[in-house]
Amino acid sequence: MSEFLLLLLFSSMASSSSSASSDDDFVYAGCSQPKYAAASPYQYNLGALFASLANSAAFSSYANFTSAAAGTPAAYGLFQCRGDMAVSECAACVRSGLSQLSALCPSAAGASVQLRGCYLRYGNDSFLGKPDTSVLYKKCASPSASGGHGDDESGMQLSMRDAALAALQPSGGGSYRVGAAGEVKAVAQCVGDQSAKQCDECTAAAVARLKEVCGLAGAGDAYLGKCYVRYSSDGVDASHDDHGDEAGKTVAIIIGLIAGVALILLFLSFIRKAGNQGSKY
């Protein structure tokens, strides 16, 4: 997803004041810079792809499709729901993800969105089955959220974290994995187009990244191109902490300003059109 412009919009969509995570809480989205033309064959293929994804989510937690009428550019896409979700919850999450993709990445030739409960991606390049361990989003709970620890307690906390993360890395494990040690719980999931070996490698890369950047934090999230790993301690969840990825907060502010300017321009355009119509009478 290196060709995507990554948008980290969590300050308004995933508030740190939330008491609990929701399956459709926003994590990140990425939009390609190239756009497709309105009423183009690719747009038609994309509409058929979105319909296939939405319909398939009603009875499956993962699916991928290729939509291409004869002689037209193909649209590739997939969705992946969290392994512990009911089918009805998966379907609702995918519908929400498709809606957010359309709103955040209008006319983008390729895009992806990660919600707390599901992941969607589409594009005009065949990314299906290809590994991707690039880090797209990471967040660690702030030191204050993790609480103060003496040396002995910090060592115990790290040992529990490492044990929980190690449980996510059995050779040839399934795509959805859970681990726990003491008060620390961990979960990992690979996109369904990955082989067992690719999933092992992606999970190991995400675990290594969390250990590198999160230190003594009581919780952390790492989302890579084709997998994610999250861990949390009792009462500490990185998704509810407000001291995560500062770059994401900056981008969120910038995008908020852009959205505000767009609304003003739209309002002025409406006023101008109303004035022109009034002058005809």
C-alpha cells in the first residue's frame, strides 16, 4: 500500500473518551492518489465489486473478488472481519467500511479502510496473495495510562506481555490468533489471502515492531499491510488512549480544516447560484 496516501482520522471517529470499542470504530484509511473517471468502465467494475463484497459478508468472514467486464480494467478487492465476530456483525461492519471508503476516498483508483472489526481494500492492481509487512499504523498507550511501575513490577509486566505475544506465533497457526499471560491479552489476525508461512512472518514482524516502539506501555496496536497485532492489560487499551501516533493527530487536524473549507466553498456556491436565479426575475 506504499502508493496510498495514508489518512489517520481517529481524533473524531475513535474518541479516547469512549468507554468501549465498537466494531465500526475507525482506525485508519489509505487512498491512492490516482483517480478514476466518472462513468468509466472501471467505475462500473468497482460498483459490481462493492456489491459482491457486501453480499458475501452476509455469510462469510473473508472473501476476495475480481470484477472485470471483457476488455476493461479489473477491480480487485477483499474484506476481512475479526475472527470472533458473528456473521451479522461482520456484515454490518463491511457495510460501514464501504460507506466510509466512498466518503473518505471518492474516485480513488485504490483504497483501504481498517475499522476495529473489519478491513477492506480495493484497487486496480492485483495485490491478492502478496505479502506486505509495511507498518501502516501503530499506537502505544501513554506511560500515564499504563500506570507507574517499579523495576520488579515493570519486569513482570514485560514478561507477561512477551509471553502473550509469543502465544500468537505458533508455526503454521491460523489466521486469527489469541494469547494471554496474567493480565495481558493479545490478539493477531492475518488477511485471508495469506499463506500460513506469510501469516507467521507478518505476525512476527508486527510483534517485533510493538516490542520496539511500545516499551513499558500497557497496551499497543500495530497494523501492517496484511496483518495486525494488538495487546492490552487490565484497564489499559491503546485504542482509548489519547497519546498515540502524533502524526495521525496532525493529519486529522489538517483534514478537518480541509473539510471545513470545502463546506464553506459549497455554501458560497449555493448562495451564488441562488443569487443568479434571483436576478433572472
